[in-house]
Amino acid sequence: MKSLKAVFSVYVFMFVALAASGQTGQGKILLGGASKFDFSSSELKWETDDDHGDISRATNLEFAPQIGYFIIDNLAIGFEFPVSYTNEKEESGDKYTSTTMAFAPFLRYYIGQGNVKPYIQGSIGGGNIKMKYDLAMGLDDEITGGMFLYQVSGGIGIFVNDYVSFDFGLGYSSASMKPKEDNNVNYRTITNGFGLGFGIVVLL
């Protein structure tokens, strides 16, 4: 146990020596940033070239680990890997579930120099989605497709020390999906919504 503590202490010293310019200073590495469980209420729509409509409202659960690098003080650029699950049930008894996996470059900017720092973040990317329908009339189906998404969020990072921050934020996200089976039909679903998030940021 003592040897493990000694090795850990050496690594901490090395990281501090390499990036001693403050909590969010240039050269810092951001790991697990905004890795969050995000519960949100969103509106699900569909549209084609000729028509559009609403499907229902849904509740989403999202987990989005990140890795980034501070190119200048307070400004980090990197990649996040959103994974989400949506479960929806209509009054008619119809049930819908979907899971998504995506890859999205992001920018995050912190404001201020204190232990409590407001931040803003934006990301854009794409991935894959799997949707399952279980209709009250006894029909069910499963559809896979590609997706495009973007997110804009802001909040407060509370730094308990130079390496760990707890994030509390509010964000807006939009994702559109086109089924792979219908490449010749311009049909897609669009999910838009606001969500509250909690995350943990580790800075090295």
C-alpha cells in the first residue's frame, strides 16, 4: 500500500510540474470532463420534404465522457462520446425506446480564476442510433440509422482542489436520425430538448 501511494505521489508531482499554470491553464489535460448523467424532457418530431408532425415527449438518460486539452488558459478542445437511452410511452399504450452512440468534437471555455468557474461548451458530431417500437396493437419493429447531433450548454464548475471539479449545468441538444433501410426516402426523426446535467472533471 505504501509503495502504491509513493508511485501515485510521483505521478501527481510530474503532472503538477508539467502543468503548473493553474486549474484550467494552458497545457492541462481534461479527463472525464462533463461525464454526466443527463435527465431531460424533450420533444420528438418527424419531417419529410412535404410534411412534418409531433410524435410525443420523451425522457432521456445520457452519459458523455470527454477527453480534452487546454490550448490556452481556460479554453479546452477535445472529443466527447455521448451514449444515451430514451424511453417513451404514449397514452395509447405504444412504447418506444432508443439507444445512441456518438462521437463529437467539443470546445469548453471557463470564465474567471476562482474555485467556482462558470463555463460554456459546444459540441457537434455524429453516430448511430437503434430504435425499437412496441405498439399496443401487437406490432413491433427495430430500426437502425445514422445520426447528426449538436449540443450547447453552460453551467458552473466547483473546484474542490486543482485537479477535481464538480459541474452543474443546463444544456440544449438536438439530434436527427435517418433510417439506414430507407436511404431512398427523405424521412428522419428530430429530437430537441433542454436538460440538467451533473458531471465530474479531472484535470492533469
